[in-house]
Amino acid sequence: MPGKLDSGWTASALARSGYRVVAASRRSHSTAVAELDGPSPALALTLDIKPVAVVAYNHLGVVEGTRGHPRLAIEACRQAVALCRQMPGDVTRSSLARLTLARQLVDAACFAEALAILEPVLAHFASAGSRFWAEQAAMALAALWIRLGQAGRAQPL
């Protein structure tokens, strides 16, 4: 999405970026989602549905990274992590947001920050018994060590 990432995006801005915004209803909350990549961060924030906004910012970060916009990808992922800080009881959602951020940081060659994020995320998923996400974090950490030229550190993972 062009421009700075914030909660001021509108449906028309999303539409200009290739998103098709549709209304959806979930229990007592009305939400809007961008069909292409998941929920719209702006609309989820407007409706004060932070967990939906976290997912939306994570999806947006992955999409922007895939499109070759690392700055926008990292900024979107940072938004997700910041929202997670407002939900202190949701450690797993926060760890997923930090894992997504770390992957984008590795792609942008911000290795020190990615390493500082990945090690505690891996520890969280391993201790929580979340095998799939622990393996995802271990693979991201291994890829980081390999990019740093330290393949020997990646092998035990």
C-alpha cells in the first residue's frame, strides 16, 4: 500500500491497492475484510477489534515483503507487534507477530534485531508445546545463521 501505514486507511485506498473490501458480521461485531489478503487493519482498528488488526498487519507485512517493499513490510509487522503490547495476556499472538517481523527483518538484512526476536520466540513456542510454530521459528533462525555465514550454529536447530 502506498504511503505511511496507519489506521487512517480508507476502503477506497484499499481498493486502489487491489483489495476488495466486503462487509462481514461476526456475533455482535461488524467488521470489514479485504478479501485479497485478509482483514483490513484500518477497519479493524476503527471497530476496535485488535486481534483482527494484528492478523491484518501481519498479512500486510508478508504481502509487502513479497511485493519487494521491505520498509513497508517491516512497518506493517511493527504495527502488529505494537498492537500485541496492548493485549498483554495473548502471548502466542504476540509471538506470532514477532516471528513475522523477524522474518521480514532477515529479508531486509537487519540481522541483529531479527536474532534478538527469534531466540525468545523459539523458546516460547518450544515451551508452549507448539511444535509447528517452534519449527517455523527454528527454520527462520537457521536461515539467519546461514546468511550470517555460521552454518554450524544452524545445524543443531
